[in-house]
Amino acid sequence: MKKRPSTITDIARALNIAASTVSRALHDSPSISNETKQAVIKMAKQMDYQPNMLAVSLLSKRTKTIGVIVPEITSYFFSTVISGVQDMVNEAGYKLVICQSNESFEEEQKLIETLALNRVDGFLISPASKTMKFSHLERLRTSGIPVVVFDRDCPGFEADRVLVDDFDGAFQAVEYLIKTGCRRIAHIAGPKNLTTCQHRMDGYAKALQKHHLSVEEDLIERVEGFTSEDGEEATKLLLNLHSPPDAIFAINDAVAIGAMAIIRERGLRIPEDISIVGFDDEPYSKYFHPSLTSVWQPVYELGMLSSKILMNHLSSEIDNPHYRYELLKPELIIRKSSKDL
Amino acid sequence: MKKRPSTITDIARALNIAASTVSRALHDSPSISNETKQAVIKMAKQMDYQPNMLAVSLLSKRTKTIGVIVPEITSYFFSTVISGVQDMVNEAGYKLVICQSNESFEEEQKLIETLALNRVDGFLISPASKTMKFSHLERLRTSGIPVVVFDRDCPGFEADRVLVDDFDGAFQAVEYLIKTGCRRIAHIAGPKNLTTCQHRMDGYAKALQKHHLSVEEDLIERVEGFTSEDGEEATKLLLNLHSPPDAIFAINDAVAIGAMAIIRERGLRIPEDISIVGFDDEPYSKYFHPSLTSVWQPVYELGMLSSKILMNHLSSEIDNPHYRYELLKPELIIRKSSKDL
DNA sequence: CTGTTAGCGCTTTCAA
DNA sequence: TTGAAAGCGCTAACAG
């Protein structure tokens, strides 16, 4: 019962014409009689013909497929980026192959290789936190497969990049905390290797510096993951300091939520005793109690823009001479986990 | 500079041997001299040869790719299912093409068609809420492409199904509310068309009935989406009743969170005045205030099991005579948004 | 052990 | 307007 799908040759045979004629009829080529064309179309329908895209791709050398590699799919940030990408490329008839690296360099490397073997036309990549060398991406350039890097930069690897101004986001957040009277502002930082985290750290430091506050090592805790549990652990350490912070700027909302839980557990008030600011502005963040002040990022736009740039490469025959660098602006959303001005 | 990737023929030419010999060498076939084999391998490396999977797939009629179609990727539920699928199929060397239907029948139909044209080996599908007929899935069966339906059932379409016992989950939740003294238990229900929502509704009704409480139409609000905003709207209506509920069983956690926000806004206490129970047990749910009582589902396992069943089909030559039906058990996680026993 | 041939399904010359 | 032939990159059957 698993019958072989019908091919263009089957149609040709059934109609006693050449396969090439069938092909022409199906693509309404100019040089075809209306008569045969109709006959072919009718027969194609009758035989439930479906073109085999593998054969088409093999011939055309284009699969109309884009490989998307993200550290994880289960986060609001990346899944929303993907939505943006999806909406952008759908109209152009591109498919998406979405893969997660689980923050592992090896998996990322393997995924890229597999997708390249399967001849995706281009890549959209946000590198894993463990990725420190980019030879695997360099190879793609050598093979002439365009790559757009998004959100997380790859220092030393030249490519189109669409990033968020994490420095500015962090700066806005921390400066706001300072203006509302906080003086001992802690930072729960993310993996050292990620440019996003580095830039947020830099923004944090810069804001302190601008307002003549010193950057104290004690007040900086680093987490390796991005979960609320990580946030809990870091916050415990911060609260145990002989002189605990009066504000925490967390690397993201999930971590901030964990921090809030511990702070409440210790009987401290938010924001009276400790202010909290997160990063990402996840959909849930406004529903926490108190609602979470957070740095919003143009996530959907990030996906749209990255894929638009990639598709420009794909549709233009010539190799672009220079790489684009786009920096999207985040915005501080003030809620109740921080004090009023 | 966009140089053509080297092929098996290139290697053959360079070594002055036949393409088939190269192929054999690269697959360490038994009938090949170690000498030529080494030479081929060396040359392949030197020329940076990468097999073209399109050609391989065209020949073998298998792409080692599975199409995954979910309503949306940006939800904890589906993205976690996908993680489970990913982890399961990776070992078997299968790739995933992940697509979202955005709850639209038309998009779902189109996605299935496109993936079929691209010859995915099998499908993992959770249908859109708007999908009411399954002719597009029926077609897949006709073409002999195996399909496993997960989470949301397709009534009238025979296939392997891996579902969660939503009836039982809802029953547990509502019975618990009754046992803690609630008597006017409202239900914020989801789209009528979804079997998951129907079953939760049935479980709700059955629990009431078992404890001799009547099912009141007034106490049932239906939402079309699954967002917190939907939950807010529904809750406003419920609280405006002349005799408002003393508990709300929400179709999922996001809706429950919206409900909590409105309840607090009205100055009512949770759970003293109104108990709340959600469904999904999202990672954040325990961090809300009060922490949310919710029905946990074995989401990751759902992904693992569904893909395992699919892969069984793919590896066995014979058409399986009967379809499997798996029902996974959910579990009520009791927290602080409901009263103690 | 190796080469030749054929063919997967399709498109695109080149003739007719 | 149509057909025949070649070939995309690869594998497998058959000779030798």
C-alpha cells in the first residue's frame, strides 16, 4: 500500500509525450501548446503528482532552506526571534530548519556540519556560550554559504551581525537604580564568554562610574546558566555579605525572579529594602509581585532584520563587499520592583 | 570565490580512478584495497570533500529528517516537547524540521505539503486549534508517510497518538479544590475545538458531579487564546457575577496568572477568597506570589515517546497493523494559590 | 579489487 | 511546439 509517488516520467508515459514536455507544461513555459498543457495538468492532478524537491534542489543547487541555530529553543527570547524569522522568510518561500546547540560547542559544530551537508542556503546563528573559536563558521564562509550572526557576537569572526545594545540597556537600568537612591548595586552576571553578558557588565560598570560609585567585586556574582535557580544561589551569596546590596541588576528576568524569591524568603521588602531589575522583559514579568522592572529588547524585530539581511545575500548574485552591523535599541520598562524617581 | 564544493567525481578524476571506487572507499566497503582507500581518504580531506546529502536522499528515498509541526514554538509546553524529541532522534541520526502553524489550519496544511514535497521521512504533529478536518493528514497516510499525533487528538483520524490524560489532570485539580472547601468553582476553558480543552472540561464537570455540585454555565468562561490577557478578561467577567466563584480552575498557567492579577487588583485574597489552579506547571509558576498550584504534565517524556514511536515506524519495513495509543499521566502540584486540606 | 553502466527525478540545452 | 540527450552527485548491480 506504500505506493511510489508519481513522477514527471509517469505522467509523460501515461500521455505518451516526453518528460521535458511535462516539465514545461507544469511550469507554464511560453513554448507549449495550450492543449498539451491542459492535458498534462489534468493528468498530474489525476495521478496526484507532487514534485520531488530533492531532485529540484540537486539540480538548482538551492534548497530554499535556512538553517537556524540557537542555544535553546525553550526561552522566550530565542523562540520569539524565531517567530520573527519565520514570518519574514515565509513570504519569500523559504523553509526553516531550527536546531538547538544546548550551549555546547560540539553540538553547534555538528549541527552546522549536518545542515551544510544538507545544503541549506544560509545560516542564522546565535553561538553557544561555550563557543570560543569560530573555525566552523569560517568554513561556511569558505564554502560560500552566507551567515548572519544575531544577538551574541562572535569576536574575531567577520560576518553580518544583528545585535542588541546590551551596554545601553544595562546602563539605563543601573542609572535608573542610582537615580532612585540605590548605592550598593549588585550585578548577577552571566557567562563570561558571552558578548551580551560582557556588554551588560560594561554598562553596569559605566553607570556606576559616571555617578562616582565604585565597582565592588563583592557585589558581582556570576551564574553559568540563566535559570531562576541560578538566581537564587547568587542572591543568597549577595545577601550574606556583611554589607548587602540595596539593589540587584540581574542578567535576565528568570534570574531576577529567583532573586526576588530569596529576598522575600529573608523577609526583606522589594523595592524598599532591595530594588530588582531584570533583562528581557518576558511576558510574565509584569505579572510577578511586585511586577518586575526590566529591559525590553526588540526581539521579534531582531529575528525579522537578521533574516532580511540573510535573504538579501541569498537573492543577490554578487558577493557583498562588506558586512552589515546592526545594533538594536533596548528600552527600560519601569515597574514596581524598583523605586519611583 | 564561491567555489563549487568538490564531489566524488572530482576525487575520482584527481586520482584517475572510477567514481564508484571513491564511493566504496568512503564507505569502507569490504571490497577495496587498503591502498586506494587511504589514497581516496587523503584526497577527500585535501579537497575538503563533503557528501551532498541531496543526491544521497534522492537515491535512497530517505532524508533522515522528521517534520515537527506545532501550533506555536513560544510556549513552554511545545518547546519542551521539542527538546524531548530532539534528544531522542539525535542519536538515531535524524534531523528535525520544526514548524509552527500559528493555530491556523491553512498554515498547517501548507507546512505539511511543503515538508512532504521535501520528502521528510515522517511527521510529528500537534494540530492547530482551527483544524477540524484531517484530509491533509489522510493524504500523508496515502503517501505512506508515517504520522504520530501528540498532545492534541484528531478525532476521526486514525494514527499513533501520544496524549496526556487531561481529564484526569482536571479531575484531580477540581476535586482538590472541592476537598479544600470550595463550592463555586469556575472554569476558564480553552478553545472548544481542542480535545485537550474538552477533556479538561469533562474532568472539571465530572469532579463537580461526583461531589454533588452542579455545573453552572455562569461559572464557565471560554477563552480563544492561551494568554494572561485572555485570563484577565475572563476573570473580570467571573468576578462581576452576582455570586462570584470561590475558586478558578484555569485552562493553563498563563491564564491563571492573568486571573491572579485581576483578583489582586480587586482587593481579594488568594487563596482565602478565591483559590486558583492552573495547568502546565510552567517553570515560573512556583515563583508567583502566591505560588501557583498547577497540573504538571510529563512534557519532555511526551516528546521522547512520540518520536520513539515514529522512529519505530521508520526503521521497520513492514506497515504496522495497528496504531498505538499512549496516555501519559499528569500530576497535581499543590502550592499556595489553593488552600490546604 | 576496480571500472562501466544505469538510474534516482528533474530541468535545460539543442535539434527537429 | 515537442523530443532526445545530458547531467546535477551519488550508489549499486554487473562485469571483468
